[in-house]
Amino acid sequence: MKNTLTILYAFLGGAIVGAGSALLFAPEKGEDLRSRIKKVLRKRGIRISDQEVDALVAELTGEAE
């Protein structure tokens, strides 16, 4: 019985740590990521519109799938 409780506590502890890690390392919202992409490109002298960023993101996510 004691061994079963130890395994249960280990599982629950791992689940809590995993859920916390997922929240901490989750990717940014799409809107924030797009604005960061535009900012980086503008620093390098590349002018890009919101529609062009959306098209670029759609193309990249299509290739990733």
C-alpha cells in the first residue's frame, strides 16, 4: 500500500511540475509574435506590412505542418 501511495505522489508531483513548466515556457500569443517579427525586420531596414507578416506566418506554418 505504501509503495502505491509513493507512486501516486510521484505521478501527481510530476504532473504539477509539468503543468507549471508548460505555462512558463508556452509560446507567445500570435499577435505579440507578429509584432516582434516586424520589429526585428524593421531594425534590419526591411519594411513589411501587417498583411505581409500574416502571409509569411501562414506560409511558414503551412511548411511546418
